Amino acid sequence: MVIDFRTRPPYKSFVTKGNFFPRPMEDDFERPEDVPGIYRDSIGIESARHGDFQLYMDELSGSGIDMQVVQGRKVRPGMATVDNEDVCRLQMQYPKQFISFPAVDPADVEGAVAEIEYYVKTYGIKGIAMEPGWSMPPVYVDDRKLDPVYAACEEHGLICAFTLSVLAGEDLSYCNPIAVQHAALRFPRVSFTVSHGCWPFVEEFLGTALQCMNVYCYPDFFCNLPNMPFADQFVRAANSFMRYRMMFATSYPVRPLKQSLEQFRALPFEPEVLELLLHENAERLLGLKES
């Protein structure tokens, strides 16, 4: 069993409402130095090149990944967005493959709380997704005005999934893990998960996670890519105090599904830790073992 805690498949508004697809491949660039760093040496990702969902499902079936968390996206105008109804209907259409986390807008707290209530009642969701650094205006995750959103997560037992890194905000201040620490300490009964692990503030993030037992992470390509700076810190933490609070994720379409899993398995995780990261931690956090 392998669970991918973050993917963005070429499905409906993932394709029609943003810049996820078609994803340029290395051979689309005239000069190798122009290839974005996180796209280098990626192979076998024709579904992203063409924005084709059937190709994606074919790639998924041969990837070794059994289930994926699909996160919606609500960000400022001009950036790729995703309709929450698409995310939730994807789970309804493929309940054995996908779990939906609809997105809420941190800049519209009243609307976010109302959406949480709606999606809990209508779809029985397990979590929500937020990218505070890309809202309009951008918001720090410890802003007190977000407390009603966190309180709603606490009330309904929802995971609050952040995307926090140098790639997820106007500047580095929006991925500073001190803000995660503040929010996690104020709401100790909410499980906060962090995609990208606040990269490049990896050591500071791991310090926050050491103190706050309700903070989880899936560093995705910031851990999976060979020779990625600071990836060794994630691995060391996973083999130590984060073994029950770290998960595998691809962050597709940044990297191909199969390649991401192979590169993750190649990292020096202890054998029993690898099983925790690949599925056991996600199963426990998502309540799948109970069901």
C-alpha cells in the first residue's frame, strides 16, 4: 500500500483554470540551463505534457501508488485555481483512488468557514487545503483572523493542509515556520500538515515539529529530488522523532508519479520507517484504518 498525500491530476478545472497543464518537458526548452530546477531529469510524464486525465490514470496504475490526496486551490487572480466541486466529485467517481481536500481562501474567512460547513455536510471531507502566501492579500498562517477557520477544523476533526515554501508566497516570510508554531500551539487539537516542509527553513520547521506534536509534513519534491539541499535533514528527522508524522507525496505534475516513488524509496530511510511514510502514517491521519 502506498498513499501519495498530494497530487494535482489533469482533471477538469486543474486543466481549464490555470497553468498546471500542459507542463513543459525538458525537450521543450532550447537550452538545458532554461529548464526549471524542479523539472530537471523528470521522465515519463506524458499526462502532464498533454493535460490528459486518461493518461494520468494509466500512469497511476503503473506507478505503485494506490491512493492519493487531491487538494483544491484558491489563490489570487491570475494564478492556477481549482474548483472544489471538481475535487470532491473526483473522489466520488474514484473512491478507491482519491481523497479530496477542498480549498478555502484565507483572505475570506467568513466564506471559508461557510465552505467548510458545506463540504463537511455534503461530502464528508477529511481535510481542507490553504495557500496563505498566495491569497489576495497574502496572509500569514498565524494571523488571528484565521482562528475561525482553525476552530472549524477542530470542531469537525479536519486536517488543515498548508503549502509553505519559497515557491508558495510573495516572499520567504510567508513560509517561515514560526507562524506554523504559533498556529499549532493555539490549536493543539488540529492536525496541521505542511507540503514542502517550509523549505528552505527546514531546520526551523523541524524544530517547530519537535515541539508541536500536531504538525505533520510531506516535503514532496524537496525531499524526493536527488541532491536537493536540506533533503538529508528530512530523512534524518524521519528516522528519528518525525517517523510517525511524515508522509510520502509526489506533488505531481512537478515530478512523474513512478519516478517520485522510486526516488523516495532510494533515500536512506530505515526499513520500518519507510513503511510508516509510504502508508501507515497517512492511513492513521486520514482515519482509513478505522473505516
